[in-house]
Amino acid sequence: MDGNGRWARARGLPREEGHERGADSVRTVVRAARKAGIEALTLFAFSSQNWDRPPEEVFHLMELLRRYLVQERDEILGNGIRLVTVGDSERLPPHVRAPLVDLMAASADNRDMVLCLALSYGGREMLTKAVREMCRAAIAGRLDPAEISVETVESYLDSSRLLPPLDLLVRTSGEHRISNFFLWETAYAELHFTEKMWPEFGREDLMAALHDFAGRERRFGHTSEQVRPPAASGGNGGSGESGLD
Ligand code: FPP
């Protein structure tokens, strides 16, 4: 969700105003994703590195998060959304952790969409944690290093327990970087870049990203012939005819 600061600066506003408008986009996009039938939506809301921003900005982002969790509680519960997090959420201040833990528990049985907030999250940090836990298991005799496979590593990542495989990553604000997001999970994800700043990103932009995604041919290392159904003329075969509105 990049570009809050630049959106504000371009309008002579403080960065905080950009984050406020960014939180409005969060509301809009969560609603649109639920309506579009998306199974899981992850929002990179605060990175492990964001703790090093000026203390006033970190304070404001934490307050914004707390407010979002309190204000959106009914809508999240009423729409069958299950809230989960990835990242080191233990680092969050108690006034954010309390409504977060409460809403995660209250929404745990919801099945219509997963909303995952990446909080105090870093892809490298998560991989490092997985390596640490695998080493511990190996030392304790619960894991044979010779048996470690792609599936084993995946099983040590919280994302594999909480989320389906990642299909699409949307990056706003014209940047073309992963910025320590889902490093493992993006292996076969489709990437969609938009010049829009996050505070300007709305339902139409989400639908445009889904159209783009629907026109991609996902080969996972195979050939076109292998992945295309013999008689296919549309579907996910690169025709661009997605059927999404
Ligand atoms: C990156 O833009 C954005 C963030 C570090 C914070 C994202 C937070 C929100 C959108 C609002 C709070 C979240 C929720 C879930 C309610 P930037 O500030 O780095 O922008 P810049 O690159 O233009 O400076």
C-alpha cells in the first residue's frame, strides 16, 4: 500500500493525512474484494523496517490501525470475514494488540474471506524465523535435515497455515519492487504494477488488476501446450476475456 506520503506531499499535506486517506482506501478495497469473491486479501500495512520511521509517524500509524480495528469490527464480522495476521505482532503496542486479538478471535469461524494484515512483517524475517525453527526441530530430533523439502520449508511459514497460495500481488505508486514482502510466496504470483498512489486506489483499480490477472497464462514452469486445456479458447488462457465486471 505504497504512496501515502507522496500523495500527501503533492497536495501540501502532512504525511499523516496520506495515511488517513490510505486507511479509507483499505476500507474501500476490503469491501470490493469481498464483493468480488476474493478468497484471501493480504494488506502490507506495516513492515519490520517501518519501526525505524520517525516516532510520530509510527505512533500515528498505530493509532490508525487501532481505530480501523474498532470501527470496522461490525462490518468484518457481519460479512463473514476472518481476520488473521502475519508478522511479529507481539511488537505492537498493547492498545493495538488488544482489539486485534479480540477481532481475530471473534472472526475465527468466518469463512467468506480471509483478511490478512501484514504487521511488523518482513519476508526475510519470516524466512529467518522458519530456518531458526527448523534448526531447533532438527536438534531436538524431530526433523531430519536430509528430508527437508520445499513443502517442509513452506510448512514453517505462517502464510502456508493461514492463506491459500498467492495468485496476485498489486504494488501501487509506480514502484517496481517486492520490498521484503512475501519473498517465498511470490515465487509464482502474478505481479501487477500501477502508478496510482494508495490513497487513490479504489474498486475500479482492484477490478483492473483482476482483469489483468485473468488474462495471464500461468505456466508454473511448464509449456503453454501443457497448461492449456485442448479446446480452450478463453478461460485463463491469455485471451484477456475475463468475464469480470
Ligand atoms: C507506505 O506508504 C505505507 C505505509 C508504511 C503504511 C500503510 C498504512 C495504511 C494504508 C493505513 C493503515 C492501515 C490499516 C490496515 C488501517 P509510504 O508512507 O511509504 O508512502 P511514500 O512512499 O509515498 O512515502
